[in-house]
Amino acid sequence: MQKITFILNGEEVSLEVLSSTTTLLDWLREEKKLTGTKEGCNEGDCGACTVLVTDLKKGRTEHKALNACILFLPQLDGKAVRTIEGLASKTSDLRIQEEMISNHSSQCGFCTPGIVVSLLTAQLNKDKNYDDILAGNLCRCTGYTPIIDAAIAAEKTAKMPVWVKADNNKLKKISTNKKSKQSKLFLPQTIKDLEKWCTKNPEGILVGGATDVGLWVTKKLMDLKQICFIGQISEMSQIKTANQSLNIGACTTIETLRNNIKTSHPEFSELLRRYGSTQVRNAATIGGNIANGSPIGDSSPALIALGATISLNLKGKHRTIPIEEFFIKYGIQNKQKGEFIESINMPRKEGNFRCYKISKRFDQDISAICGCFNITIKKDTIINARIAFGGMAEIPKRAIAVENFLMGSSWSDETISKACLEFENDFNPISDMRASSQYRNLVAKNLLKKYFIELSKTEKNTNVLRVKI
Amino acid sequence: MALDNQKNREFKIVGTRPDRPDGLDKVTGRAKFGADAYATGMLHAAILRSPHAHAKIIRISTEKAEKLPGVKAIVTREDFSKKVTGENWNVLENVMAGDTALYDGHAIAAVAATSSLIARDALKLMEVEYEILPHVTDVDKAMGKSAPVIRAGASDKSVPEGLHPNVVRYHESGHGDLSAGFEAADLVIEDTFKTEATHQGYIEPHACLAQLGGDGKGELWCCTQGHFHVQKTCAALLDIETSALRVTASEIGGGFGGKTAIFIEPVALALSRKTNRPVKLVMNRSEVFRATGPTSSTSMDIKIGMKKDGTITAGSGVFRLQGGAFPGAPMEFTAMCAFAPYNLENVKQIGYDVLSNRPKQAAYRAPGSPMAAFAVESIIDELCNRLELDPIEVRLKNASREGTKASFGPKWDRIGLVECLEAAKQHPHYSAPLKKGQGRGVSSGFWFNHGGETAVTLALSEDGTAALSVGTPDIGGSRASMCQMAAEELGISYDKVRTTIADTATLGYNEVSHGSRVTYASGLATIKAARDAVKKLCARAAKKWNIDEEAVIWEDGFAKPSGPNAGDFEPIPLAKLTKSMGRTGGPIVGHFEATPEGAGVSFATHIVDAEVDQETGRAHVVRYTVVQDAGKAIHPSYVEGQYQGGAAQGIGWALNEEYIYGEDGRLQNTGFLDYRIPVASDLPMIDTVIIEVANPGHPYGVRGVGETSICPPLAAIANAVSNAAGVRLKELPMSPVRILEAIKNKT
């Protein structure tokens, strides 16, 4: 029996899950008639369905804003959920709600519940970067100004909602519940459990945060049978330092990784900040982003340029490969049936690494091109060059011809200009709705020039590519 | 409508910024939107849509779907009225295809089942045989000789001979002598501009819950900008009596014009009639993009002549708009708005309404006007650049004013364009220095505004509170301004008035919440209804004092004798009069029903600073100021909200948003993943300046504000971006691809 237990607005809920791919949003609205959580897009873009999910990790409380539309019920096992209905019984309980009213932050009000939840979660996490907090909450009426005004006004007298402590206590209680053998197979707790599942279900689908698989269900209406949730495996959610490298568990969320590498890898961390929205980063895992093999996933080109490797596990046997060798062609990865990515290794420092995400919109958009550069120069000579792009080929791909041209050459304007010509030997990008082939070719060259300018000159922010947050 | 007391009146409540009455509902999730209603025994519906841009429907097989357990009914065009004509026929043809699928996403059939999952599974089991026809989605191509004819005989009498049958309507207006005007100019610039279709992008998808019995009596709950319009249209499409269908408007999660049109309500009603059960129908996001009403896309030729001193000698424009496979692209609005801010001796504008294989366009905030401003104001900017003239001075020199003749005919009443331009000129933004790589743009914009059929009831309760019923759905905080106006007239406090959006059984016909008409028309009606109630209150006091009704006046919530001659009586407060009303003549209710026609037009001027990245072509708006005439701001915060909202949508439209059709005629970006509306970091804090030049047609001077705010942004941003990039951008959106291309071609 597939049974899960979680806390909903302070009440313990035990459910037998009939379909593993029932989303929290559908369940809230259709079963519980909690209609304050809205459906605007059903694909994790608009944030009208944002809920607060609290998790206890090694005794520490983690508050996350998540999109309920692409969150499957089993992912909630052992967690606490608060919807808009569960935040306050009267507005004076919650400063943000009061300020949203008095700053006239709603026009139509449809996005308002999701925004209240996002702002409250940010407040619990002491986060005040409002452009970023709200990147995953679309408001079409206001232009966001009165919303941000309300958030700032609410900072002053914010107090912890009374239920935070109570939820914690309840979480502790349910976390000590014994897991049945059956549920362990359904929701593995260790790498050993997962190996067993993969051996039994070699064609099965592993779901980390469901930010991609969620759309297979809500948009493509796919009926997924063999599905295993792995986000809860703590062994695979850790970041460890070993010698010269960082070992990142495949189930580490993008948001956790971003926060952990802010000092060691500021450029990569900033790229990850522009990965989806807060809600998406809170769910999406680094392993999932690599494993789906998308040509426009943002972490892969960065990891290739950084020289990362991945460790794969097949029935307990490990092998390690450079990450670029994982991508064979569109939809095909270097992975055997029943094999899974266990962890990623990358250098402890990023050095001269820079990355440029080119998208129509600055935040929460899919890259047209993502260019990542990592060039080592010694006495004006290029001794190592790793350049990788997303959006330029059917897989995340190295610019080998450009790299070869650069290696051993002098670090100069002339070298860069000549190296730009080599891009044509590396890439033949397609035209699609995100950008034309010509645009991609031109921008790839321009980004190498930009990298050269940024690395050689003191004038760092040469352009509007970087919006000051 | 006479201007009764807008001058020298000191307002107590109007002009303040109280919390909106539905504020708590909105922040707690209690507000009930379209998809938030459930009924006992309810079925869920889903719509089968054409995957082809243009195809003959040979056969629809529903047998397999009907056998799926849980499926209760399937409807096709056969299940709707055969008697509809005119625009209702167009609506029906769009709601459910007849013999031809006219665009990707066109509804072919619909199913009701016991769960939405079963309904969606049933769609997969329906088989439709199509004969694929040639298609066209671009406006210029649709007018070209080789374009497929989308609907033969659809053109009306206005269309001159010799044009492609896809041109279904034609408009021409203007005055003076164009050639003499261009002759007199020192510089004439002529160019062509294009804009892609955009979507209103409301976050709430269309949703409804319908119940219709075999007796033709029904109930409908839906998110709409106008439930009376829904009632009338659904009754026609289903061949039932209008009054037999009661429609209730839910809270509405954004509309911006897009929810003035009807898409799913008749389908849910037809399914309910067939199953005799309540049916809920909710669109998904991709259906919203594919099959509701985006804007027209446009192609425009503009020619303007100017003297060295900045005098505009002549202007002409040709505006080609495709509005999908149905007549109705708002090309006459585009044409009429184009030169509205200018007092021109010689001007001419021509409009073409063109069919294409796209969804039927719907209104989007000042339909047609933003595109016209983009084209005309771009040329004005270019003329100013080349003649080295200040863009605001030139606009002031040629500005439309009270008494001058509009480009489309009538003489302007009192208008506030000059006041807007003067305020923009004085604003610190206009003189602030620009950084390297940045450019500044200004633009004016115009919208007509509208009155329309309106009915309001104001009922007083025994405790001295007031229940105000209006028939215009609240799309941006209008309940707050209605409460303010009623309270102002009655002399009671703001929170003693409760405003409700009444259903269709409660009030007379109310036109849709469109045309920036709500605060103007429902506001005017509220004031008049309150005055009607006041008159009745005074009559009760007169009766009590045994004096003439005319001898009683109403002041600050009290009935008072009008002067010493009327007698010496203690003033009676409203609550005392209502407490005894059962004994003094019965309930006191104020009414107003009319079609007010004095909606004052509105102008705005926007200032924008933008920067452009030369290597990637990315543009970013760094500073934005809106100056707009509101006539009188009832609730200034919601006026500012409209200003900011229009500018924000304009930024999305100018830089990023567009409908992208593939060679196959299918819409490629059918979700928010690829139709990117602005997020917080795309927008600067948008500064606002409210100008108040009273509208003579409203008791307090109100002009509509919702739509004018989106008229200048496309042009103002295009001018800023062009000035930053050093090259004129002539196509929207100014995506990185288009900007980089323009920069590349410049050198």
C-alpha cells in the first residue's frame, strides 16, 4: 500500500495514493476544495499555486515556496504544507496580508494568494531580494510596484506566525513514523533502496523535483507507470568537499547548490539564480537537470566548462565520466538501463569561469543560448580552454575547434577575432521561436569577445546583461 | 449630461485612498473566481480543438469516446441554434466550428464526463477526418494575390473593388489637402511598421459552471467582463429566452478586454442541457493562447511632413490589421487614434480589416490604438531627431486642444493633452542626464473612452447603511470607487456602503466593463442613484415636518430645512430616516438607468529611458514615467495602478511578447514558458503623474483611465530603444534578435 503522511494547514493527513502523479494542486482544489490556491498555467510559470512546504532536515527547518501544480503528492511525504487558507485566521495575524491591502497591491487579485505565500516564505527565510523572490509569481495588473512596497512595509513589524513552531513539532512526530517495506520501495530513503528499485524497474522514471516530469503529466497528459521519487534520499542531497573538488549529490536542489557555492563559484551561482524561479529552484535537482539531457538546460554547459565529472551507479557499481561524455545526441544519454546519476564532481574554485545566459526575459526564462567560458592564461599564453554552449546544438556541447585554436595562442584581440571564425566548425544551430540560427551564431562570437573584454579589462559590467539585483 | 457641481466642490471621500472593500477576500484566498465554484453532481468538460490552421471537417467520429465509462455527452455544432445571424453567427462559428476549422485551436467538439481526466481521455478517442486547406497567418500575405480565400463573400459594402476577398472592411477618414501639405514641408519621412499579435495575458484562464434544463431555464457562473452580454449571447446561441438564463459574474482574474468575448460558456450550457447536470468548463493555459482573443497583428505605412520650426504640415497613414478568421479587427480605431494628439490641417487615414487563419481577435486595452501610436510617434521622433527639435516642444506646438478639429472629424471638447505635455516637460525625468548606451523616448497616446448602457440600484438598509448594486464586473478595484462616490453623495462613511456586482436578474442591462467606462458610467449612475435616494430621504423628512419636499436639503448625511423660511426643525440623520422607513412609505431605493454619452476622451504622455546591449541586442527599460489625464481621480491609488499596469503591459508588448506561428500555421508558444510576460526584474518602478482636467460629461469630472495608459508605451519604448541603439526599430516586439539584426544592418 502506497501510503503517505504529511501536515496540511496544521492537520495531519494520511493518504493512500492511488495515482503517484496526482498533483498537490488538483488534490487541494478538487478533493479538499481549498480553492485559494489558483491554477494559472499548470506548468510552474505563473506561481498562482504557490504553497509553503516545510521540511525537517537533520533537525533543521527548511521553508520552501513551491508550485503546487507540478508537485506530486508522494513528494510531500513527511513534510508540512501551508496554503493561503492556512496562513492566518485574521489579517492582523499576518503583516504581509495587511500591507497588501493597504498598499493596494491587488487589482484583479488572482495572483495575490501565491504572492502572499512567496513573500511570507521569503520573510521566514530572511530574504529581501524581491525581484528574485517574485520572479516566479506573474502579476499582469500592477507592474509589481505596489506589491514590493507592501513587502518592504511588512519587513518592519514582521513576526513569526504562531503556527511555525506547532508545524515543527508535528513534523518531528511524523518523521519518527516507521516506514513500511512497501513505502520504502515507493519512496526510497537510501542509495541501496534506490539501487533495488532501479534493478527491478530498469525502464522506470526517476523523479527528483518534478519540474520537468511534472509537465509530462500536466501538459503532455502522459500516463507514467513506473515512477520513483528520489528527492527525499538524504545521502544523495549532500554537498561534500573532497581534495580539490566538490562532490554534489544528484538530488541537491538548484537552490541549495546556488546558496552553497555563492563564494566559491560566484558566476555559476548567479547563473543558477536565473534558473527558473525560486519555486522551480526549490524543487529542481542538479541531477535531474543533467539527466534529462536537454540541449537548453543551464547547468550542463556550465559544468562542462568547469570540467565536472559525473558518477553513475548501476546496481551498486560506479563509473565516473566527464560530464560532456554523458550527452550523446538529442534524447540519448550515456546511461544504461537501471543506471542513475549519483553525484557530480566539480573543482572547488571556478577561476576564470564566466557564463552568459541569453534569454528574452532576464529572469525565469529558457535560454536561447547559454555560453560558458573557462580559459586559463599563463604569461599571456592560453594554456587551457574549456568552452561549452547550451542552445547551439542538439546537446550541451563543447566548442572544440575554438578551444583548439585558442590553446597555446596569445591572449589578445587578434586571437579572439580569429577564434571566432572557428565557431562555424563547432556549431550549426537551428532557428526556432527563441532565436534564429544567425542570431545564435553571431551572439556566440560576441560572447567570446565579451568574455575577453571582461577578463582583460577593469570595466567589468560592460552591458545590460547583468541586471543589478 | 450636465456638469452639476464639479467645480468648487470640496470632496470628503472622493480623492482619498481607502482600503478596497474586497481587500481581505483577495489576500486570504476567499475571493471566488471562475474555477472556484462546484455544484452537486457536477460534470467536467473538455474541448477538442483543431490541430490545423485551415481544414475542412469531413467527419467527426465520437462512438469510441462515448463508450468510455464516465463520458456523459458530446456536443458539436449541431447542438447549437441554427437561427443566429450577424455578429452572433461569428461568435457561434468561433465557439464551435461549422464545416471548416479556421485556425489552430478552433473548437470542433466538446465532451462532458464525471472527471476532467476522463473528459481529456475522451478527447483522445475522438476521430476527426480533415481535408487540409492552404492557410495564411500574416496580414500582408493575407491581402496578397495568392492568399487562400478564408471566407468568400464576407466583405461588407465599405470595401472598394479590386481588393482580395480577405479584406472584409475598409475605413477612410481625414481632411485637407495632403499633397499641398507634404509640399509645404521641409522634411517628409515615410516608412512601414509592423507589430505582432499579443495576448492580454490575464493569469486566470476562462472558467464557468453552467446549468441548463430541458425547460430552457438556466444558471451560469463565469469569469467575464460583462455577464449581461454573456446572457444575451448565450441565449441566442442556444435558442433560449434571455431572461430565462441568470448569469452571475465571478471575481475576475484579469481581462484587459479579453474577457469581453465569449468562448466556453455556450459550450458548457449545451453540455448541461444534454446531460441535465451542472457542467464545469475550465480552459488550460494553452487553450487560452490558442483559442481566445489576442490582438490584431498590424502592418502600417506612415508619411509625415514637418517644417524646420516643428510645424507638422501633413500626415497620412495606412493601417492593415488582421483579426483572425472573422471580421472585426479594430482598424478604424487604429486609424482614428493615429493622429489624434495632433492638430493637423491635412490628414488622411485608411484602414483595412483582413481575415487570416488565426483566432478571432478580441479587445486588448484601447484596441488598435497602441499600434497606431507606435508607427506615428516613431516618425515624429525621427523628424525631431533629424531637424534637431525637442520632441515635447514639437508635440506641444502641434497639440490637439479644446475647439480644434480632430483628425477623424469632430471638434475636441475640453481635453488635457497640453497639460500632460507640460507636466512631462517639467518632470525631473525629462531633464535627467542619460548614461552611456542609454536612449530616451517620449510619446503621446489617445483613447476615446466610452459610456454605454448602465443600470444601478442603491438600497438603504434600516441601520443607515447602503447596498449598492452595479452591473459592471470589478476588474481593477472599481468597487472601492463606487463606495466612495455613493458615500460622498449620501454623506455617510465609506465603510457604510457595500458594493456588489449584481447578477443579471437583479438589474437592467449593463454593457461590458470595457471602454474605460466603469468609473465613468457606473460611477455616474451611482451618483445619480444616490441622489435619487437622497431625494426620497428628503421627501420622508418633509413628510415628517409637514413641509414641501423642495424645502428640504441634504447636507453631510442629514436632512435639513433649506432655510429659515422652511421652518426651524432639528436635522435628521440618514440612519434615523431609514430606521422608520417602513412606517413612512416603505423601502428607500435609488435608481439610475441610462446610456450616458459624455465619456471624456483621454490623453497621456510617457517618458522612457532604455539601454541596449550592443553584443546581444538585449534592451532593458531603466526608467519610466507616466503622465495622464484622469479628469478626476476618485481613488488615486487605483488610477496609478491603471497607469502602471498599462505601462507594464506595454513594456512586455514592446520588447518581448509575440504570437509565433510556424510554417504549418500552428501557434508555437502556447504557454507562459515561451510567451514571456514581464516579471519584476523586467520592470523599473513606474512613476506616475495624475493630471486632472475635468470631463464636462461627468458630475465629478471623471475620465476613464484604464486604456489610455497602454497607448503611448510601444512608441515611447521604441523611441528610447532606437535612440539607444542608434538605429530606428520598425517592428515589434523589439526582441534581442530584431535589435541585433538592426544594429548589424546599420553598419
